Amino acid sequence: MISPLAHIHPDAKIGKNVRVDPFAMIEGIVKIGDGTHIMSGAVIMDHTTIGRNCKVFPHAVIGAIPQDLKFDGELTTVEIGDNTTVRECVTIHRGTREKWKTTIGSNCLLMAYCHIAHDCVIGNNVIIANGVQLAGHVEIGDYAGIGGLAVAIQFSHIGTHAYISGNSEIVKDVPPFIKVGRKPLSYEGINAVGLQRRGYSSERITNIQEIYRIVYLKGLNVSQATARIEREIPNSDEKAEILSFIKTSKRGIVKHSFHEACEEKPQIISK
């Protein structure tokens, strides 16, 4: 399972049934979980932990020091969960003293040529398409998806179940459960198809839609919208998550493009 042509430091901790192909390199302060496959030419650098049943494709580089001029050699890490796939030429950098680690969750797919910079926090079941570039300190919630060649500036926050179209410039926070696109990046409705695929009922999807009608389609500012949501929308986990996201946003949330009529049509998909 481990090629004699691979370079593996004797101090690296390699789990059971790990496959390491020729010309892969694994440094010493590294942990690789059971069943993971490190392919030819991949480089796993010091202070990296990779979970079980992951796939790291050729020429990916995981655990390089951050491209941050403030980095002064502090001991920081990269941590990757289980069942995550890292495709060709992806780069994932260690953290800085800001968070001390860069974190990728379980069941994620990072497509070819993505860059995940220092101190990023990527949730579970996240899909990041080809060529996406994430600057430092970006946070992405569970089940979010980002289209190819999108870029996110430092400290951007992307909520759970959000979908971002390809070639987007993410300079504002993207709240949970919505779709965004266009330039400048704008609200394009809720991610109804994605939510239904993940088991959300029609009632829950409709409630999310009602919340975002207040946020984006009633001509209110953020404070007015959140106050109205608190008064008028029944309590739910989704309501609490949306309000918490909006209230704690440091960059401000994306706006609405108003390219269509102000009343959004229902997006429930029949089974």
C-alpha cells in the first residue's frame, strides 16, 4: 500500500490501510488516518492532520507555512476531517497566531487548483469548485457550495447551505440558506433545491423564504428587518441561525440586485 518510491519521514504517524503512491512526500509531524490515499506528487508538510478515508490527489500541497508577512514561525496546524477529497494542485496553508490552525471539515470536496489560506475554517459537506481562492480567516458553514473561480477576501463569512455562483467576488458576508450571484455579488433567492435535497420540508423552506423576503424585498434596513423578523416570524432553528449571522456580521451582508420584481416567487420543488 505504501510505495518504496514515496518519501515518508519515520516520525510520521500513518494509519491502517493507508495508500501512498510513488513520489508523494510526507514530513515528520504528520498524522494520516486509516484508509486515506495520498497520490503521486502530493506533499503533506509538518503539523498536518488528515482524517480517515480521505483522498489527496497529485501535486496538492497541504501544510505549507502561511503567506502572511506577520507569520513568525509559530507552531500552527492544518486539520482535515474524514472522507474529504483534495483534488489536483490544491494548496492548504497552516494557521497563524490568530486562530493557530486552518480547519477543513469532513465529507468536503476541494476541486483542482483551490487555495485555502491561513486560519480558514471550512465546515462539513462543503463543495468548493475549481480555482476558488480563499484569503485568510474565511469561514464557511456546513453544506455551502462555491462555484469555480470565485474569490473571497479576508474574514469573509459564508453561511450554512449557501450557494455562491462561479466567478464571484465575495466581499460581503453571505447569510445561510441563500443563493448569490452577479456583480456586485447579490441575493438571488433562497437555495431551495439544495435545502430540499438535504431533507428540509416545504414548511421549513417557506419559513426561510419569508425571513429573506423581509430582509431583502421590503425596503428595510438591517435593523428594521431583524426587528420585524423577531416580531412576526415564528421561532425556529433557521430563524435563530439567520438572525445570529446577520447580527454578528462584521463586513455586512450581501445586498439585493433588484433586477427583477420585488416579490420573489416560491421556489419549492415538487417531489
